[in-house]
Amino acid sequence: EGTGRFIVGGNWKCNGDRASVTALIEALNGGDVGDNVDVVVAPPFLYVDQALSELKSPMQVAAQNAWVEYTLEDETHHYDSDSGAFTGEVSAEMLEDMGVPWVILGHSERRTLLGEDDTMVGKKVAHARFHGLSVIVCVGESLEQREAGATMDVIFKQLRAVADEIDDREHSSWGSQVVIAYEPIWAIGTGKVATPEQVQAVHAGIRQWLKDNVSEEVSKATRIQYGGSVNEGNCETLARESDIDGFLVGGASLDATKFAQICKSS
Ligand code: PEP
């Protein structure tokens, strides 16, 4: 069982425009997400700066991705600088420079649509930690993998890639600054939420893996979010499970009232 504070993330994905982002921030500021919960919202990059300056504390801002220099031929660390000839990318050091405290990494949409593999996600996590960013790292299986009984194998492989890159000597430690979001791909944006029992079983497996492969301390301190069609109607039942320490919310995070209700479900 985890010991950390409940944490709810809002992943706005590639949605919104100047007017709707402004309205959403205003609505969030006017609402009540409750105490005793960490709240993190992730606008598209272009609106991150606006959210940083307008979103009221204690709500915090996340980026939805960060670049890390990585090619298959050269698997060495590049912790000195990740700026350079990477057209279209935004680096972790830029996020640090702008004062963005959080970053979501390894979202399944980036893994499947943009081809990010486990190793790349592991390197991104370690690199973001090196720049002092707090990280929400997403893991999860496809429907095909679940039906083949491979769910935990897939997740353990994704976690292994992170654990292999995080190196306390390079100040890229775990601790409460790395949050794991369990997001079964078949439940993302589908309206098909995993059952509390399904989620609890996976979360308990993740926590046991952390205990066996990282440390007991990290297994207790690490918050594990569930993501996949979470809404204001199903959040309370899910939040009762002992190893669900929060949610990562897509669709419902674009509605300030629904999102606030989810934040208060702990
Ligand atoms: C997500 O994108 O992280 C997500 C969980 O989306 P949704 O809540 O829309 O299923």
C-alpha cells in the first residue's frame, strides 16, 4: 500500500485553442479541487506558459512530453545538454528553464503513434529527473496483450526500462517525484473503464515489482495512478482501492466541474 498524497493529472492532449484554454483555466481557478490532493494539468506546449502564469496554486502544470537525445546506435547518456539539432522538439532543460515542474512521459499515444519504445521512455524519465522535473510515466497493455495474459510482463518490461536508466548517482532518483500511471490502452478514450479489481491487481503487482527490483522505500513512496475513461461517476469506487493513489484523466479533464469532482474523490 502506498503512503503518498493522492495525485490527479489532467491530460489535455492536443485539444483546445486560445479561447477554450483561457476559459478552462478560469473555470479551474473558480472551482474547488479540494485539499489533500496534488493536482497537475498538462496543456499542449503552446499553452504551457499561459497555464504557468494564470493557473492558481496549488494546481501545478505539466508538459505532455520532453525530448531526450537518443539514437539506437548510441545508447550513452547525454546529461550535459539536450539542446541542438532536433527540429520540432522541446527539451527537459527548456522545461526546467521555464519553471515547468512536471512532465508526462511515455503516454501510450506517443508510444503507438510516435514510435517511442521502452528504452527511449526510460531515458526520457531519467533525463527529466536529472533536470529536476517531476515525472508521470505511463505504462499499460493493449487489449491483445491482456487477452494473451501478458499484462504484467508488458508492464514489468516498461518499468525495467525506467529502472535501468534511473541512477541515483546521477541525481535522477525515484522517490515521490516519479509517479506511475497505469493506463490500459483499451480503456483510454474508449469509455470502457477497467474494473476496480482489475486496476487494484495491476497496481499491487507494480508495487511488489518496485519492492523487489528497486527498494521497499520506493515501493511505498511511489504513487500509482489509474488512467482510462475515468469520470465523475466512476472515480469514487476506484479511489477506494488501496493501491490506487490517484488518476490520470484525459477527456474529463477538459471539463473543469467534472475534473474537480475527480480531484476530490480521494
Ligand atoms: C489519458 O489520455 O491519459 C486518458 C486516460 O484518457 P481518457 O481519460 O480520455 O480515457
